[in-house]
Amino acid sequence: MKFYIKTFGCQMNEHDSEIIAGVLESTGYQPCDELDEADIIVVNTCCIRESAENKIWGYIGNLKNAKYKKPGVIIAVLGCMMQQQNIGDMLNRMGKHLDIVLGTYQQHRLPEYISRVLGGERRIVDISEDNRDFPDVLPSDRGDGPIHTAQINIIYGCNNFCSYCIVPYVRGRERSRDFNAIIDEIRQVAGQGIKEIMLLGQNVNSYGKDLAKAGVENAPDFAAVLEAANAVEGIERIRYMSSHPRDFSPALVDTISRLSKVCSYYHLPLQSGCDKTLKAMNRGYDRARYAEIIRQIRTTTPDAAITTDLIVGFPGETEEDFRECLDFIAECRFDAAYTFLYSPRSGTVAATMPGQVPLAVKKERLQRLTNLQNQISLEKNLAYVGRKVKVLVEGESKNNPDCYTGRTDSNKIVIFHGEPQMINQIVELEITAAKTWHLEAF
């Protein structure tokens, strides 16, 4: 039997789908690239934004056609969207054609539930946010062809409860993965010739806190994971996401700066440059604390790139608050910023806050923020012109099939003329031009 996986959402979801594929293949199922060929359709969902959720429900609804064309097809939907409190009502309205519905930590049970459906059992629903029984070791299928980066989970769940975010409610509490299992997986991917790893977690900096709280003697922390990963032969680059500024200690910055394989790239989601808004968001830090982290990074690693996330139009944000945010962005001078309009998410504290900002105001502010950040990003990139950089080649450029693309240690995208044999190799290039979002080496 063949399976087809459709993935929505973040890199955590992408890696979850790699695990789903690995679990299904280990029990004899075969992957396929076309929906119409599949005997089993798996949809891995995301609910970080309501607009994304609406899109996914539309996709799920369209799968009724697959049932019509092939009545025996098994449809399994799992992931964050299925973990929400109102999911029962939504399934009754829009998901009666689904055979299997799983939460965020049940993907390893999928082969068992497929067998039960094949045996005649009808709708199977298994939803729990408890991740304590989730296995530390599961097979993973990272796809065909040269793989330049392997994603590796180190911690599950989130304890931060930012007032705008649904993740803690659908991913559960923080649970650190077994330290030895992590390092064994890193060694395994190194043995496959993969040169770069991406350590994943809702908050990687929290790794080990739950172990220490449980009384584990000499419990490892995130710095210990980085130290051990840095020692694995064959791995040449180490990245990680996501980081929370609240937990980014001076000791961690020092560790990162001295480990040769950990990339000179920091993604530190600021979310707002206004202290009043940060407090309303329940972020756990203020501008002064965040600025101190930036200063330490630039002192220890002057060439490091720093990027961030920003939310515009959070409830209660005034024009004065927004200008304060712009001033702080100008002070921090990020290499890039991923910017979002605030969107109310049902089930979160912020969705019911007073002072919801009109959409037109949010769009106007977002444009001003984008204009400022694009100017800074271009200035940052122009500083690379004339420099030689080492680039991990990822493959052909999506926008220009005559060129190749890769990334520097500082996560800058570089477009250049290359050859197929360069893929998954680190090459030295001289930067000849800079754009807002990428560098060129022609």
C-alpha cells in the first residue's frame, strides 16, 4: 500500500512528517508523490494562525473527492490543529469522511490504527497533549536525493504561554528528549554524509530544565547538547531553532561563540520593541534585557548575523508604542526580520484583550516597519560585497534554474553559477553583489 503526506506549518511539522514517513515505511508501506496514487492520505496540520487553519480545513474538505474516486482510501489527519479544544465540533461539521484523527504525539501509532481501519473499525480518534510516552527514538525518512541539512528534535512542547500563541495548548508541556538519543541520531546522520544539522524545539534553550527539576543528576542543558554535537565527526555546521530571549543566558552566548561548528547566526524573536507590549505579550523580558543579549553577541562574535520575528498591531498598541518599536529596530539593526500582522487566535488570552487594532492601521504600520527593515537588511548585505565566504550548497535556485543556491555560516542566501556535484559541499565564493534578501557570487 502507498501513502501520501501533505504537510502544513513549521519546521517542527516538517520533521514530524519525516518521522511519520519513517514509521510507515518501517512497517511496509511505500511513499508516493501523487495524491491519486495513495491508499493512505496523511495530512499533518498547523493551527498557528486562523487563516492557515481555514486553508487546511478547505484542503481536508476537498479530500471527500479522493474518497469518492477511491472508496477504500484511508484518510488520516493529525497534528496541532487536531489538538484544539473545539476539534470535536469541527470534525462533526467538516471531517466525517476522516478515518483516523490523531494529536501531536500519536504519529508513532499510525500503523496500528491503519491496521484497525483495514480490519473494519470506523473512525479512530486519539488526542492527548501528554508527550511523556512519546518515544525518544523513531525512524525518520528525510527524502530522496542529496540532503544538506538534517532536522533533529531535542525538546517537545512549550511552557512559555505567550498571550498570543496557541502552541502550548496543542504541543503540551516541555519534555526534553533523551540526551544520548539525540547524540546517537546526530552520529547517524553524520554517517550518512549529511554535513549540517538543525536542532529543533519550540524553545531549544529550555532543554534540560525539566530533567533538572525531576532530580536528574548532572542534567544536561542546551549548551551540553551543542558541546556534544560539536564533537561529532563529519558534522560541519550546527543550527538551531527556536530560541527564546528569556532563556538566552550570557553563558550560552559564550558557549556558542567558542564552538567552531555552531553557526554565527542568532534568530531571537523580539516580537515587539515596546516594553508595554512585551509585558502584555507575556514575553518575560524587556528592551534593556534584549539589548544586552545583542551587545554580548556582537562583542563575542562581531560577524554574527541576528534575525528576529516581529508582530505588528498587537491589542492595545498605540502609535506611540509602534514608534518606540521602530526606534528599537533601528537600534538593534537586524540582518532580517520576519514580520506579521497580529491575528487573533481563539483560545489565547490576547484574542479577548481590549484595544484590538483595526486592520488598515496594522497594514500601514507593517509597511513602515518593512521599509525600515529592508533598508537595514540591504546595508547589512552590502557589507559582504568583496568578501570571500564559505557556502553550503543546497541545490538549484528556485528562481533561476541556471544558478545554484547555498547559505553562509551566517545564514545568508547566496546565488551563484555551480555544478551538480557541488550539492551538499561547502565551497568558497567571493560575493560580487548584494540584494535585500540574498547575496550573489557571479
